[in-house]
Amino acid sequence: MGSTYSQLHFHIIFGVKERRSLINATMRERLHQYIGGIVRKEGGVLQAIGGSSDHIHILVALPPTYERSRHRSRCKIQFIEMDS
């Protein structure tokens, strides 16, 4: 019997509302660590993360069973709560 191998990579972009330059160097480091923790907690692997003062790019490997829409919403909601 054959076997199946899946390797799913996603490029996710989060932008600051109205593209305002709100992500400074200190916040960027905190944000990268925070998102990496969420990805690991959900069973994914953070491949790369970067961006500028108004957006962040994330390259993440997720298992094929993971619900992508749940992941995106969870990151947004959790960081907004953390920053409040």
C-alpha cells in the first residue's frame, strides 16, 4: 500500500489598520516571538517572519488537518488582546 506525504506552507500577511507605521523595533521583536509561540502551540513550524513598520510577513508550515481560517483569526484576536 502506498503512503501519502503532505507538506503545506502558507505565506500570511498581517497589516496594521490604515497601514499606519506602528510597529517599531521593540514591538516587532515581541510580535515575532508571540506569533512564533502561537504557531508552535498549534502544531506548526515558523519558517520565516519579517516585515516593516506597517505589516508582517509569516511563512509557516502547518499540518494538513489544520483549519487555516481558525489560525489567522486566532493570531489577530490574541495579539489585539495582548496589546490592550
